[in-house]
Amino acid sequence: MSKKLEQEFVKQLNENQNIVHKICRLYTNDQHAHNDLFQEVTVQLWRAYPKFRGDSKFSTWMYRVALNTAITLYRKSTRRVKTQDYESVQFKIEDQQEDDEQMEQLTLLYGAVKQLNDIEKALVFLYLEDKNYREIAETMGISEVNARVKMNRIKTKLTNIINP
Amino acid sequence: MDQLDILKKNWQSQTSETPQFTSDQLTGLLAKKSTGIVKWLFIIAIIEFSLFAIVGLFSHFSDQQQESIELLGQPLYYGSLILHYVVIIFFIYLFYSNYKNISTEQPTRSLMKSILKTRRTMKWYIWYNLIYIMVLGMIMSAILIPNDPRVVHLMESPNAVGHETAFYFMFFGICFVIFLVLCVVMYLIYMLIYGILLRRLKRNYNELKRMEV
């Protein structure tokens, strides 16, 4: 593949790499696995890139490929011990405008999201990324009504995890 | 206010210790090979295709085969051989077209569907081969046993006289059991390989399917 295409791709990936990092953070529990998944997502994006015609935004296209890689293609290494690295689970934001209590709430909620299964995580992720139900449904390949119903169930589930 | 919406409000400003990659690092990542399950499915399929092709070739060139050609007759022997390879080529075509359909740009559910379809093709391929080996093996034994000099010699021993039919059935039964054990072992190996590889995918696929009900 040509150098020009490669440069163009790296530029776009660089601008949007935070999306991939957010997905990796959600689906893995340590730095090593995080990098593993990031690499696999990059490989899959690059492989699919020649077919990307710009009908949709790069980031929209990226959501689909990256989530598909995390849910479907990526093989979690079973050799690693499944311990939750508390540091990486913690939710951090740029400015500490929020008071401590609220921050604690957010950390707790993020921890709860990490306990969801792969599919639920994907729905929550798209919801948090401010995608509407039509986009969520299209990405997952389910109907809009079902996406909505499932999202409501997930919200209940999250509340139950936080307040047992 | 919905708790998830509080998280959503702060979602875009999240940070972490995860270092951002530089352009050079990202370029480096492009050269890496995939370690995903689709690549493994492809490798396993190649192994399966070649394994059965080799088994076929070996049996074709063994000494015993010359005997079976005589006994079966050339048209029947070569006919079954040609048919066998036509079916294998058909399977390779089917596998390849399924494999080409696996694209990460599809909606998640259809992506999973195409992966499972590829696996199903390989399952049918294995089944076809096992049944082919079984049927051919049984026909061969049925023809070969009464004509094998060692068996004929055994039949002439004083113990066997009068019990020929029982002996034939015993030989036939032993062959059948051997083939059956072979099939079961291969099936278990198959289940194990794909089970490990696709366990997570199947679980996620079922989860998506459950949503649709």
C-alpha cells in the first residue's frame, strides 16, 4: 500500500486514537492487555482502510471496526492472571471541578460498567459517546427498539451493582 | 438525574495514565500481524484441508490400494476418488467465499454470523471426510476380508470350520469399531480446538440473539 495512504491513515488514527484508548480501557484490565488490544484494533483498521470511502466520518467508521475487534475478533490471553488493576479501573477527568463525592460516584459507576458483559459494555460505550439509538442499533446489528429496551435494562443493572 | 448521564457528562474529559501513541509508534503498529480469531480460523482450515488431502494421497499410494483397485474395479475406484476431490474443491471454494465475507465494517451481529458460518463450513468438511472414510473403509473391509490370504488361511484352520459367517462378522465388527473410535477422536479434537477459539464469540452472539426475542 502506498506511503501516501499510510500517512493519511496514521494522521486520522492519531487524531482519533482516544476513541480506541477508551474502548481498550473498558475491555481490558491491565496495561499489557490494553496495548495488545490497541495493536489488534490498529491492524484491523489498517486492513479495512482501503475500503473506507469516506461515506461516513472516519470516527464513525472507527467505532464499528474497533468495537467489533474488541467484542468479536480479539482473543483475551488466558495466561494472565485475572486481577483487576485498580488504577486502570479508576475514572479520571481533566479538571477536578467536581466535588469529591461526585468523583467517587463516577469511579464507582465506571467500575460497575466494567463488570458488564462484552455486549452491554459496547452499548454503554456508544451511549456515553453520545450516539443515538439508531446509530447504536446499526453498529450492533439489532433493531432500534431492542437497543432502547436493552439500554434501560442495563441502567437498572448498573443501579443494582452500585446499590446492592 | 440518571446516573449514567452524569458519567456521560464527564465522559469526554476523561484522562488516564495510558500514554498516547506518537505518529511514529502508530506507523510501527501497522506492520504488526493480526493475532485475532479470524486468522486462527484460517490457519486451522488450511491444516484441515491439507491433513485430509495427505491422508487421501497416502492411502492412494499404499500397496494395499493396488489390491483394492483390482477388487473394486477401476471405474468405481477412480470414480469415487474423482468425486472425493471435486467435493473437497467445492469445500475450499465455500470456505474461501465465507472467509472473504468476514469484514470488520459489518454490524457486530452479522460479523459474528459470518464467522460462525465459516466454522460451520469446516464442521461439514470434517463430517464429510469422516463419513467418506467410514463408508469407503467399510466397503473395503467387506470386499477385502474374504479375499485376504491371512483371513482365508485362518478360515481353513479346524477351529473356524463351520463358523465362517460368525468370523466374517467379527472381523467386520472390529473394523467398524476401529473406524468409529477414529471418528470420535477426530470429532473431540475438533470440538476442543473450535471450542477454545470461539467460546467468547458464541457467548456474545447468544447475548445479541437474546436481545432480539
